[in-house]
Amino acid sequence: MPSGPQTTVADIGDSRVRVEVRIPADEVERRLNERATALGKELRLPGFRRGHVPAPLVLQRVGREAVLEQAVRDSLSGWYAAAISESGILPVGDPKIELGELPAAGEPLGFSVEIGVLPVAELGTYKGLEVPRREATADEQHVEREIERVRERLARLETAERAAEENDFVVIDYVGRLREDGELEPPFEGGTGRDQLIELGAGNLIPGMEEGLVGASAGESRTLELSFPAEYGAEQLAGRDASFDVTVKEVKQRILPELDDDFAADAGFENMDELRADVRERLQAADEERAKSEFRQAALEAAVGAATVPLTDELVAGRAQEMWDRTLHALAHRGVTREGYLKLIGRGEEDVLAELREEAALSLQREAVVTAIVAAEQIAPGEDELAEALEPTAAQEGVTPAALVERLRDAGRLQEALDDLAARMAIDLICEQATPISPGRAEARERIWTPEERESEGDSKKSGELWTPDR
């Protein structure tokens, strides 16, 4: 089995390192032969069937150096990722890679990587912190709002002998045609529908479609001149002008049920009291989870606030770029391009990156503090603890936790999952040893000052703030 990369790491200051990487000769030769074999499937040489030119002959005809150059180019990103994993660093931002000369046969390949790394935090107090935690609530206003949602789900639709209004439903037939240079094209694929039920005002259709049907009556036909949004999922339609011929076949209005025991029975309860009690209990439980999450976040922020984390502009810019790249990746999965998104929000990429800098700095500080706590507390979960943490996910997927652990191992993500678990355990430790206090007490504590602070800060303190003597 080919050997993995060998690395040495040198600190070059300002939370940056240089990683010297050595790819063993057997790995280089393996990638060289793989590339030569792939090229052999494309070459056509006399005496050989197409796709059956052997690798040694490819190297002879094309040249070892030319094939090796392609092999290195194809392999460099994988070698980089393996080298970062082997070195144990936590990279931030884009790397600067310097590739050495291509090696002779039987020689290793060398390259260097210069990259930012997660800064080392100087921990302050992270045990016994006083952290605000609010009481979970399920007030009657929220209960009634949720019951109203249940009413809407159980509403029935009845034919309305009038023109369509906002929030009505209409049954329509439609034919859509794209317009190019003022001329209408034939109906586009997916642009024709019959007996389609549309809710007016729901925002489910392209801009102008629902609005254009308000006021229409059954039997009425309308032609709507519209434009597909620039970020529309179907690329062939994005940004195009279109004309829709629409015939309204029926107007329907939503009829809400009365708030009585019959309504409660339709929702699965004996009476309204039982329904309200269930809604209140579910809202209370959901708010308990939110309060718990808020407390967890506040505890981490308190530990971060007590620590010192050295940040450079380059590191913050690198993390902001990582955050933006993740956003673009998520948008691409939804069919939204970079250009389409920037046009939608009305900002340039540099503006977006500038806006991300504050959150990027906080992200680096949190990660650095958690990493330092993991090291200070020697938190090192094993596979058994990981399997236990994966039990809820395993139950949802109908597999065993051990199977999920093996899946992570096969995907090369086992260590990543263990590191994530260690980070969660570090935050658990902060929360378990924190003292919850009321938000009001926390706010009052923030307003406490001493005369010494007044002297050091000039007259910046506002009247009405509190001072208490040191105890």
C-alpha cells in the first residue's frame, strides 16, 4: 500500500505556519501510472486497439515528465488535504502552495504549504461563570396563535361566487411562452398546466402571477406579462421575459372551523381544554430547548469574553472567505448562482465579505477557546462515546450506532467526528459548572461600575448607572 505524506511544521509567526510535505516515491509512481493508464484509454496508436495502449508505452510516447506533471496537478488537492490532516494543524483561509521540481524516477516529490492556523487562546475563567438563563414560557398569546394555525390546517375550501381576493384559491389552466426580441416562442417545457390550485398571496409562484389573478372571476381569461427572477432555479428560464395565458375555472375561499369541541375532535382531542393543554405543553417544551440553547451560547460567550485570542486581519479575512464559500456552496445546491444572489441582495462581494468580518472574528475566538479547553481538560472521547452520541441519529436512520461509526471511518471522517464531539463536551463542561442567573440580574451586573473605572473612562458612563463598593 502506498505511503502517506510526511510533514514537518514550522511556525512563522502571526498564527501562520509553513508545512513541508514529502510525498513518497511509491505514491508518486502510483499516481504516474494511473495517469498514464487513463491517457492510454484515449490514445490511438498503430498496432493497438483504441483504449488499450499500455502505460509504459504512453510514458515513452508522451514523455514521463509531461505525464507526471498532469498526475501531480490531478493529485495535489488530495495530497494537500492528507498533509493537513497528518500535520494536525487547524487551517484558516486559503493556502499558498509552492511546488518543488518534478522528481526523477524513484524519488519523492516535495512541496510546501504556507497557511494561517487557528490562534492559541490564553484562557481566562471558564468554570463557575455566572450566566443569564431565562425561564421558558408558553403564554396564552402564543397558544392562541398556534391554535389559529391548526384552524388554518383544518379549514375547508368552498366555491365562491365572486371575484378572487387575496388569500383565496383559484383553479386555473395556463400556457406559458418565453418572449425573445418581442416575439413569443412556442410553450416552454413545464409551462403548461391544467386544473392547478393556486393560493393567491402565498408567494409560491413567480412575481406578478398571483397578483395578476386577484379580481378575476370564474370563466375569465387573462394574459400576464411577467419575468422570471434572475436567480430562478431552472437556468434556461432565469431572467427571461414570459407571457402566460391564464383561464380561471373556479374561485375558492377558505372556511375556518369554529373553535368548539367538534374542532378539537377533528384535531384529535376530546375537547378544547385538552387541545389547549397539549399546545401549551408543546410550546413550553420547545421554549425549554430554546432557553437551553441560549444558555449554552451565553456560557460559551462568557468563556470567550474572559479569554485572550490574538487575531490578525489576515486570519479574519480568511475565515470570512470560508464562510462566504460555504454560503455559495449551499446556494449552488438550490440552483442559485453567485451572480444571481449578489443581484438579489443588491451588494457586491467585497461588501458581503466586509459584513462577515465581525462574525468571522467571533467564530475564530469561539473555536480557539473551545480548542484550548479541550487541551486543558484533556478531553479525548473514544469511539464508544461517539457511538453513544450517535444513538439518536442511528435510531432515525434505522441502523446501529456502531454502523454509523464505521461509515465515518470508511469516509475518512472519524477523527473529524471525534473532534466535534470533544468540542461539544468542552461546552458541556462550561455549562455544567456555570451558575444560572436571571437576565435581569445579568443586566444589572453589566451596569455596575466603580469610581476607578469612571476615572479611567472619563465621563463616558451615563447617569443612572450603578456603583457598588468592592467586596
